Amino acid sequence: MSTDSRTLETELFGRAVRFDYSERWVGYSLFLLRVVMGWTLFQGGITKLVTYLDSDPSNNWTAAGYLANAIPEGNPLMGLWSSMAGSPLTDMLNMWGLTLAGLALILGAFVRFSAFWGAVMMLFYWAAALEGGILAGLPLAHGWVVDDHIVYAVLLFGLGAFGAGRILGVDAYLENMEFVRRNRWMSLVMG
């Protein structure tokens, strides 16, 4: 076993688990997952933001079209989505949330905070795809229960849980600052 290998021993779902892993490859993997997920969110947000700021109002991005027309029939939250359609606040939260969460992940800054809110956005997108009918509640348009939004939400949870911002990220620097060390509550948003 090489010097960067460790053994993890824990209990998961009531069962003892033990396995060896390479710290080096876990580090590379978490770094790459953080940057790629960050880019995915950033690209989704910045493209919406750029089209929203277009000087021609007919080209401006808005969530209204999706929220008013593309929600599957029988969605249990149809009233909520319809009430959000056309709201400038909904558009701003969507565009800026994706853009800033993505940028924070790319930089490795405030990763736990960004990963949490990114996962919340993904769960909202997933809930918007819920369908009615015999398989009520399953977003069948993109997969049975688990679609890309659930994958992203779980990935974001993992990045926050691991404190992936400490791996070649700004959080590694920030957490060594005296102010942060004196205010340990900040570890809830960094990492």
C-alpha cells in the first residue's frame, strides 16, 4: 500500500464498512467534481443572465415560459409554479443563484453554503418535473425518480460534506484567517 492510502472504517445503514482509498485520488476527484459542477451551474446561470440583459427585450430570458407552460399536467405544485411565472424575483434568484453558486464552486469559496443552495435549486427543478396520473409524483420525463437534478443535488451534498473548497480552493486560505478561527460558525458556510 502506498503512503497516501488510508483505510476508512465506519458504519453505514447499520452495517460495518471498511475499505482502502488513496488520499491523492480522492483529492483530485473532489477538486474535479467541484470545478465541473461549478462550471455546470455557472454556465447555466451566466447564459440566462446575458440574455436577460440583452438590449432587445424580446430576447430577454425569463422562467415565465417554462413555469406557465412546460410544467407537466397533474404536478402537485402547479399552483406554486404558476404563481412564480413572470416574477422578476424568480428570474433573478434563478440567474444569480446559478451564476454565483457556480462561481463559488469553481473558486472553492464558501463551498458548503453554495453547495447547499445549489442543491435546493436542483430540488426545485426536480419538483417542477413531477407528473400526475397513475405514477403520481414521479418525474418520468427524464428518468424514474432520479433525474439529472437529483444527481446534481446529491453531488452538491457530497461536495459540501467533504469540504471540497479546502482542496485547491479559496476556503483553504480563508479558514486560516484569524477572523474565521475566532468565529467557528463560519465553518458551516466554508469548506
